Amino acid sequence: MRVDKWLWAARFYRTRALAVKSCELGRVELSGQAVKPAREVRPGDLLRIRTEGGDYEVEVVALSEVRGPATVAQTLYRETEASRARRALVAEQRRLEPQVFAAASGRPTKKDRREMARLRER
């Protein structure tokens, strides 16, 4: 089975086009080597997948050509313990980082102007 179809069926990517693009950009590796979208994947293969949701290291357990519910998709692979621990650590670090908010764009509101005036008076 093609690796791009499997990634789509296993719900790592929303569309096959995104799975293809990810393979072409080298974000999917099979046994340490970047794969092309048409590369065959078999049960027992070890894939490393970089997505917006994090880095996954998974073993292919089963193949499916159709995209089913998430519960079925999770039966297609088994994530390694090291991968789970790494993703949990990254999530914890992200949670502990200070939140940076973008500056408001456009004109200040009346409330903002009053706040600025109050700060200037000090």
C-alpha cells in the first residue's frame, strides 16, 4: 500500500494531498530515510512522521485503503513509548512557556484611550 494513502487513512493528515506534500518535503521517514508518496508500506515498518500536532514514531500494524472513524484509524498503528514520552514532554514545555499575545491592531478603543490617559497621569 502507498504510504500517502496509509497516512491519510490513519488520520495523520486531513487530505491525501497534504500527505503527499509532507512526504515530498521529507517529513515522513521509513527506517531513517525520507520516503516518496508512492513508497510501499507494510505491517511492521517503523515510520517517523512530523506533523503540526507533533513528532510521531509509529509501527505500522495494519493497512487500510479507506478512511474510517478515528477509533478504527488508531488500530492501524502503534506509537512507541519513546515517542509518547517525547510528545508529552514537548506539550508540558509548551504549557509552561509564557503566553505571548499579538498587539492589538487598528485604532485604540475608548476603553484603551482611557487606560493610556490613566497611565500618562501617573
